[in-house]
Amino acid sequence: MKKMVRKNLGLKGLALGLSVVLWWFVTGESNVHVGFAVPLEIRNIPQGMALTNKVVRQVDVRLAGPSTLISALQQKEISAAVDLSGAKGGRETIPLTERSVKVPAGFRVERVYPASVEVVLEKLERRTVPVFPQVGGASKVRARIAKTEVDPPSLEVEALPDEFSRLKMLTTEEIEPGTTEGVFTARARVNLPEGHAKIVGNPIVLVTIHFRK
């Protein structure tokens, strides 16, 4: 046992000495302060809810740390986030603290501005909305169309209640038939207007166009 302890005793002593010197160098030097503008990430919006107000997307973070570390610090190493997993519907003020900011080891978060953000969460509803195909191409091609079919003929949409007033029907991306005879089929993506609405499930439908004989 004594032989094992004495083995490489010189190297072990040197390593210990370097560790002590490094610790003294880092902790012994004076701290400096620096500020960063950091993007604010909104995480974990509760299922079935939508964030309906404009939330601050950037915060000012003031850090303190040894000058030797500060000089090498990059903005991408700092992140700020708000966790809404426990939020409820309505208007709520979420505090921003040092725990909201992630920084590398050796730094301390001294201040976050603003100190809080206001969020408004509203409940989403689900309704079934019919799908209408948009057929492009020359007018003489469209004039030969006898009927169009969509499979499925409607899709389930999740949106805010007042958004459904503008969603009487959904439309597909424009389809240009490659023929004017017989039957033409194509898969098409269903469009959605800008907003909080989203299609539940597959947004692709099969469009069948029947031409006159």
C-alpha cells in the first residue's frame, strides 16, 4: 500500500500545486461586469392553449465574472427562457430571475431586464372545416371540368374561437391538371391563413378532377 501511495508522488504533487495556483488565479482576480442582449425563448405552452399577445423576445442580462473568462465569453453561450408549463388561461405576469438565464460556469447573473414578462393564454377549440380545391391553368381547361372531389372532404382544425369566423372553408394549394380528358388526380397541401390555427393531423388531401366527355 505504501508503495502505491509513493508511486508518482512527484507528479501528483505537481498537479496539486498547479490546481492551487489556478484556483488562486481565478478566485483572486477581481470580477468585472458585462451586459448582453439575449433572445428570450418561450417554452412549454400548455397543450390546447395559444399565446395571443406580443411578448418581449429579447432581454438584457448583466453578468459578473473573472476578467480572464469574460474576455472569452460569447453571446451564444448565454440563453434565457420562460417556462409556461404551469401557466393557466388568461393574463399572467411571469418573473424573470437569474434562474431564467443559463450561463457558463464561473459567471453570476446580477440582473435581468425587464424583470418580468406578461403573457396572455387563450384556449383553442377544434372544429371540422370543409376543403375546397383550387384548380389553376388556362380558362379553357377549367371550363372542361365536370366536377371535383376531395378526400377527405373536410379536416379538423384547432384555432381560437374568433378565428373560425374567417375559416368557413379551407382551400388547397393551386393544382394544374396535366390533362383535359378523363380523370386527373393529385395530392395537394391545404392552406391555412396566418394566425394560431393549425390542422390536426395530415394536411395533405387527394383531389380528383373529372372532365367532361
